[in-house]
Amino acid sequence: MCEECDKSQDGQEQLHRLRHSLAHIMAEAVLELRPNAKLAFGPPVEFGFYYDFDFGGEPLGEADLPEIEKRMELILRKNAPFERGEMPLAEALAWFEERGETYKAEYARELVETGKAGGGSLSFYTSGGFTDMCEGPHLERTGQVPRGCFKLDRISGSYWRGDEKRPMLTRIYALAFASKDELKDYIARRKLAMERDHRKLGDELDLFIQDADVGVGFPLWMPNGTVLRDELEKWAKEEEFLAGFQRVTTPSVARGALYLRSGHLPYYKDSMFPPMLVDENDEYYLRPMNCPHHHKVYAARPRSYRELPLRLAEYGNDFRYEKHGSLSGLLRVRAMTMNDAHIYCTPEQVEEEFHSVIQMYQKYYAHLRLGNFRVRLSLHDPDSDKFVADHEAWDQSETAVRQVLHNLGVAYEEERGEAAFYGPKVDIQIKNLMGREETVSTCQLDFVMAERFDLTYADRDGQRKRPYILHRAPLSTHERMISFLIEFYGGAFPTWMAPVQVRLVPVSADFAPYAAELQERLCGDFFRVETDDSEESFNKKIRNAVTRKIPNVWVVGAKEQEDRTVTWRRYCVKEQVTVAFDKAFDALKDMRAARAMDNFADTALPLG
RNA sequence: GCUGGCGUAGCUCAGUAGGUAGAGCAGCUGACUUGUAAUCAGCAGGUCGGGGGUUCGAUUCCCUUCGCCAGCUCCA
């Protein structure tokens, strides 16, 4: 239950004990308020701990948290020891039955049946008047809990054993750290992080909106946000061109027959919008992904091995009926645009193609300076019916993908049951500000669809053979990628992406003509420039430019006009420099051409 | 979809123990013409998320619905 904690380090070990112990204390306090509540699980987690309860008909609200905290303090003051005990299964079950602890009883049975409970007996910890089945470890005494080191955070729901068909429990989350100061630090950092929430910044910087009449999960991209999409897309198209991809354009709607053939209808119907009935018995669907369309492009002509690898790319619009409660800003939407491509290749080409794709995402991530991700090798689960049954193919393809990661020296974690139904994949997982982890990029090896779509190529020996298919989306969807970029950059984009690349600020109206001349030069070279010709005070103009997080502010006044210079004020950089306009213009062009990440300190001052 | 919480002006928030609401910022108008993060004044802006109920009267109480937030489930 405690995988989240790294037990190898002493401090972590102690923190783990602390959180684990506090979970017991909290349960004891909660039981004082709700004696009939049933206990479920109460493990330590990344920033504290939680405990799940079934309150039956007498739920608890956030208003009750202070009372629980107060009772916890009283319990801690008693300085009771944590004492370990053991019970054989039968005795434990009787003990649970007496107390109506059905969840604990279920888990006890499972522990013994699966052999996880050593010697068939179960360990219990008692502190004061509270006893809980628990593996431990714990502190020695409740008095070892530092004063003020924890805080009950929030209440939410969770399913028993994570299964939506089983009872919904009430989860109380608490923050807990080794000291009061560390707790305060964490709370302060979390508050600061919230300032970078992409939904908040998206609104403040006019990047995107959502409208109830349009529908939830259907973001409307404002002009500023559309610049971000367009710049990413432009970059991707260049990279894909250089990597030998060809672009295709396919519709966002298709007949049901297409998804029956692909297998998406039986597998993913719940995640698709319901069909539109056109004529009799002719159903059309909004597409949840582009793959089947691309397969049809492949299938449209007889293919030769000479054409392979055939790489078809499209920034495709897709629609998924995500559950209402899982929608969140741009992070999880129902309409998205994906940096998609499918690579059709021979078995011999699989590793090299996969290798190149992973290198492409490494290039993107390094350039964008996204470092806070983990690589997941998503494997199938032989015990699940979610995956196509072909053990040999799974074996081969998983081995091939693992080999690619190994050859590239990529650090990764393997996870069972996370594969696509048609093959293994490599996923790039990023956590957002709230700690919610989502897949951004993915690269999948597909050994199924070529068969389903009867895709073939004529090989050197004249035989018709099945290609392998790689599905890849290194830049994810615009929606998800940009949500992470907004938060990671705090809304301060590098010049090449920035919605407004330069704002000209004349010191007074007298210098408007000079500013206009500069603006015309810059716009003529396709720079996104605007001049602040408002009648605000100069200070206010500077403030406005800064709060809009515009990367380059060029101030022009009397001396600039006379010397044909600009005073270049970079976003959040104190030093500024007055340079000849031509020189500044050239520097700007260089930054754009290199897609310089001038929103980072090391490249913040292009002129040294 | 489920559990809990929250919806007052474009934004951030105040307020009403039931008697139809107020500030700052943003916007508009005017004055000021400014050298590095908020010049001053005036004006305008809200069926207090929507619908129903209780009441002489509802933004306030009740029901319902929509939206938002956190978590669970699910997923790019």
C-alpha cells in the first residue's frame, strides 16, 4: 500500500512512518465522530496521506475537518505507543465481523489467499483505543508526531478498490511533512503554482475560452492561443518534412463500418460520440482518432516494399466523448487536434523507425525544455480481455520496443495493462501543476490493423506481406501540449511562439511616427508586433506589457528616434540595452529562425 | 458517470438573520502628454447561473437543472 514512498532513504522512511501513523490517528478521530463508519484503505501518498471511509447515511463534509483535526491533536497528546499484534485469519474475520468492517474483512481474506500475509496471519497495530489491520511500519509513540506538521486538506470520493461498479467511499486527504515549516513551505509553493494554472493564464492572456452553448470540453481558441497552435504546427511540419513524412488530409467523420473494421466500435464505443443516423441504417461517427483514415489512404493503392517506410502525417481533428467529470481545461477535452502520423513499414524496419520517432520526441522535449516527464513502456496484460489475443505477436513487439529504449539509453518504467489494444506503446507521462499525470506523447507499435484493413505490400520476392504500423504523436494534441507549456512557462512564451512578439512603446505621442515606421518594417517580415498608442502613462504602458508577458518591449523616445535605435526591455530581465534598430531586427530574426528559448535565463539576453 | 464543494458586473471579491445589490480593476468619456510595474475625475455596467416551489415578498429557504473546482473511474 505504500509504493509511493521510497523506503531506501532514512528520511523517506521516517516520513513514511509519520504519514502512516497519522492516517491511523485520523481514522481514530473520525470514528469518534462517526462510530458506525467503515474503514477501507488509508495509505501514505506523495504529500501526506488519505483514508477512505464508508459513512453510510451520515456523510462528512469539509466543514467537519477542523473538528477532526482538533480531535487528532488531543489523541496525539496522549502519547500512546503503536503496538504490533497478529491474528490468524479466522480470528481476524470474526473481529472484523463484530465491528462491521466488511472492507477490511475482504482485504484480509485476499491477503491470505494470495499469500501476501506471512504465515497466514495478519498484522495489526494498536495505538490508544484504535486498532487497524496494517502492515506498518509506524512511529513508536503518537507523541513523536511534530506539532503542526499536518493539515487535513480536502474531501473527495473514491471507489472501493478503484472499481466504479463497487461502493463509492469518502476519502479524506491530508498533507503531512516532517515539520511545521515544511508543511507551510509546501502550502506556499502550491499556492504559487496555482498562479500558473493554464486555465487561469488562458483566460488572463486571452488564449482560449469555453462556452456552455458550444459545449463542455470544446475549447474556442482565441487569436493569441491560435498563434501558439500555429507555431507548434509549423515547427512539426518542418520536422516531419525533414524526416520524410508526407501530409494527408482526411475528414473528421466516417461511417460506422470503418470503426467496426478497426475494432474501435466494440472496444471504445463508450468514448465515442453517439452516431448520426443518415438515411436508413447508415450511421456516421465523429472520429475518435485518425488511424483508420490513414489506413484507407495506404490501402487505396497497391504498395511496394520500395515505398516503405510510408509515413503519413496529419494534424487531425478528433472527438472523444470523455466523461463529464474528467474534463479539465485544455488538459482533457472532447475535441482535439492531434500531431498524428502513421508509419507503414516492413518488419525489418520497425526498430529503426521506432528509434527515429523516439529521437524526434527527444528533440522536441529537449528544445522545449520539458524535463519533468517519465517514460512509460506500456505493455499488455495477458489476464485482460482488453487486448488482442496473440501471445507471440505481443512478445515480439514488446521485445522490439524495449530494445529500442535500451539502445537509446532511455530511462523508463514498464507497466502492464497500459498498452493499446493493438500493440505496445511508449508513453511520455507529465504531471501538471495539480499533480495530475497525463500521457502527452505516445508512440505505438501496431501488429493488428494491417490485418484488419487487409494492408499489404509486394515484397522483393513478389510475395504480398503485412506491414507493421507505428502510430505516433510526439507533440500530443495541441490542447494537451499547450496546457503543459502554459503552466511550465508560466505563460511567458519564447519569442518564436509568443502571440505578440514585440510591443513598441513610444514614450509620448510625439514618437508615434517612429514607432509606426518600425512596426511596418517588422510586420513586413511577418513579426507579430503592436504599438501601445494608448493615452496611458508611460509607467502604465510598461506595466501592461509586462502583465501580458510580452517577451520583447521596445521603448522609443527622443534619443532612440534621433539615433534610430530602440531600448530593448526583455520580459522579467532587469538589464536593458539600447541598440540600433537594424541590429535589434536582425537579432529578432535570428531568435525566430533558431526558435530560441529566450524565455529561459540562459538565452534571455540575445545581445549579450 | 460517481462523491464532495462552489456559482453575485468582463475579472477579483464584499453584502443581504427574506424587503430586488456595492467596491477595486477592466470598459467608455474628459482632463493630463508622461523614460521603465497602476495619473485624476465622471459615466456606464448585474432578471445575484437557469427553471420550479414556499412566502405578501426570494439573490438569501427548499427542490431541480446547467456550469465550474477537487478526487475517483477513464484516457492523447
